[in-house]
Amino acid sequence: MRRRWFIAVLCAMVVLAVIAGIALSRMRHPRDSAAPRVSVSATAGSEPDVTASPEPDVTATHRPRSVPTHHVTAAPIVTATTDGPAIAYFRVTGKPSCPSGTNQAPHPGDPVTLEWKVTGADKTTLSVDGPGVYAEYRAKDSATLTFSCGGDPGAYQTHTYLLTAITPDGTRTKKLTVQAKINEITTV
């Protein structure tokens, strides 16, 4: 019991000594009488983070005196950061094919079907074979696009699709390259 009483009295004496020291310091140096700058920041549900740094005494006849900065933290402050949108997947769900068959019984070829899912964004855009937006879509969506073919039979036609997830905080992109073999159309 005596020990608790002694600790309480000791703490009170330390606090009073600090307050008296500050008061005496202000009386001796009138320029320092202004209150120290204090910045306070806190997040919901936490104690404030207080940083106090007194104005230094700078005059023409005196050298600046060094005043320590005191930093007291009652609880850690957590700052939420966002990395922007994320592309969960961007894939081909319907493989394309180039036209085939004969001139009498042609097969027009098959389109490419793409699907994607994006988190952290409300809208996406799709670009085909370079810059420029083909169309705007939702965050989870799909698109069926014609797959144009040209070139020598046996070669491969390639198209590149760029998905862009857009938010006010930034964008995220993912590229997909799709190929289909160019077929020979037989004349009958």
C-alpha cells in the first residue's frame, strides 16, 4: 500500500516539476512564451498521435538553441492505402477460327469470346490491336468479337486485346494475344 502511495506522489512531483520548468523557461525567455506548435492526428477508434515542437529561439545576438522535439504516441495509427483495381482473370472462353471450306460451302469462321472479372473498379474498357477504346464494359463481363483473318494459308492470324480497369485512383491493364490458323478456301 505504501509503495503505491509513494509512486503516485513521485509521479505528481515529476509532472509539477515539468510544468514549473516550462513556466520558468517562458518567464526567462519572452520570445518562447508562444505555445508550441502541436499537430494532432487520429483515426476512428484510436488515441490521438500528438507531436509537439516548440518554436526555436532565433535572434541576431544569440545562436539558435536546440530544443528537442517530443513525440508521444498513445496508439498506433493505421492508414489504409489502396493499390487500385485488380484483374482477377481475363481469358478466352470461345476460341476463334478463320474462314474455311470451299467457295460452294464456305464456313465464315468463328468469333472470339473473352471474359473477365475485375475487383476495385466499376468499369472496364477493351482495346483491340493497339490504342483506342473499342467499347466500355462492366467490371465482370464478356465480349464476343469478330476475328478477322488475312494472309497466306497455313500462317496464323494474331489479334491483341487489352483490358483496362479504371478507377479515380488509377488503372490496371492486362493483355491477351489470340491466334487462329488461316485456312485455304478451296475452289470447286
